[in-house]
Amino acid sequence: MLNTESTTKSSASEMPRKLLFIINPNAGKKMSDKIVEIIRKEFPENIYYQLIVWKDPNHFQEITTLLKTQEYTDAIAVGGDGTVNRVASAILNTNIALGIIPAGSGNGLARSLGLSMNIEEVIKQIAQGRKAKVDSGTVNGTPFFCTSGIGFDAHIGHLFATSVKRGLQSYIKITLRELFRYRAKEYTIRFNNIEIKKKAFLITVANAGQYGNDFYIAPQANMHDGLFHLVILKPFNVLKVGGLMTNILRRKAYLSRSIETYSTNEITIVRDSEGTIHYDGEPGSQGKEVTYKMHPVSVNVIVGENFKG
């Protein structure tokens, strides 16, 4: 069930902002108790806020209803990329702004928005409330905000989601193991009125530049240009993965000979059979045909001082 707590340190009618902190206690780092304590201690007394603990996915509709009926100005997701995706999806095409206190394994969208990974610092950024409007995408109708993909990254996302151990170290361990097992697949890709057939290790559709943990698969992506960056990683010699990873970490993935990059606002990918997919790192399953659509400037977000898109 939902546990709620509100502060009445100042009258809501006296202040233009009204925040709802949506806390997932089961997020990757499981720091929710500590984060709640820091919010109570550090958040400014003159801004109205309410805390709500989301313990059961079946009750998220109650949060959505609360957001839309209580006239909140900001919805603050406290958790990992899955929590962020759920909260952001609930406020699409509204005036409510998304804020993030990152508590997951990758924190891709939070990093892309220039938000601090330090809890005290990001609380200050949320209190400052610097805002921007950014694009979002859908994959077969399901919203995503950072990256979505088919192939190896979706495969890893599925394995990581079912892994007992969380965190970056576990993710790297799974990735290195599967590099030697996974095989590239055949795809038909349609975009910009063209059709190409490719054998690909992975296909990433990027609204923002990174998966998370500063792994920049599409460093040239811009979150408010109305375009995806379509990244195709062709089959490559696994023994040369070090060079590929170096380019990704240096934000120069496009320099790799194994990578092709295109810009477009709609993509259809056809594969031999249904299979795994990921959106914002969360694993899922879709059919043989997968369609991506861009939705320009469709979500309000709280950003850090250095956010450029």
C-alpha cells in the first residue's frame, strides 16, 4: 500500500510550488530510508512537499491520480531508471515537472539532465527548480526518455533484472560473460523513407546520449531537437572490445568502425521473431515488428546547472 507523509512547514497557498516525492524503497541501491531522512533534514522549509512510499506496483495508479488531482507542480522520482520511467510516463504532456533523486544502478536520465549523484546536492538542485522541456519517445506505444534498444543491451538488461546482485560491478560481470556467448542477429530497419537490412549486435534508439553510468552510446544526441539517434553496432571482434569501450567512455562512440549512426524521428525495426527489448534499461518483450516514435518537448524536467540537452 501507499504510505504518505506531508509537510506543512508553510502554507501551500503562499508558495507556487507543490512537490510530491515518489519513493521506491526497492530501487537498486535500497537507500530510501536514508534519502527520506536527508529530504526531511535538507529540503527548504518554505517549499511545500509530500512524501509517498510506493511499495506495490499495482498501486501506482493511486499515485497517478494523486498527481493529477492535487495540483502538484513537481513529481520527484526517488529510485532507479525504472522508477523514473514510471513517474515520467505519468506526467507526460502535463505542466508537472519531473525531478529525480537517483538511487539506481545506472541513473541514465538523471545524469543526462545534469543532476548530481550526491543526494544532498541533488536535493538542492530540486529546490532551486531550474526547468527545461525535453523530448520523449515511445516504443510500440510505451514511453521512454533516455534510451531504448534491441539486441545485446536488451539481453543484458533482462539478465541484470533477474540477477540477485545489483550495482555496476554486477552489470559489468554479466556483460563481460555474455560478450562471448551472444550472437548478432539480422534486422530490417526502416527510417527516413529508406530500408536497410543489417546484421547487428545491438540497435539503440537514443533520445539522450547514455545508457547510464556515463556509458555514452550516442554522445551527439540532443534531448530537445525532436530527433532520435539511431545507433547500429555491427558484428565485431570481441577481442577488440577494449577499443570500443574506450570510445564509449570518451563520448566518441561514433568514431568506432563498428558503429553506424543516423538521425530520424521515427523508426521501424523488423526481426525474425519476438524477443527482448529495453526502455530506459528496463527489460520487456515485444513482437517481431517494433516501431519508435519521437514526441518533441513533451515532458518538463528539473535540470542541473550544466544541462545542455
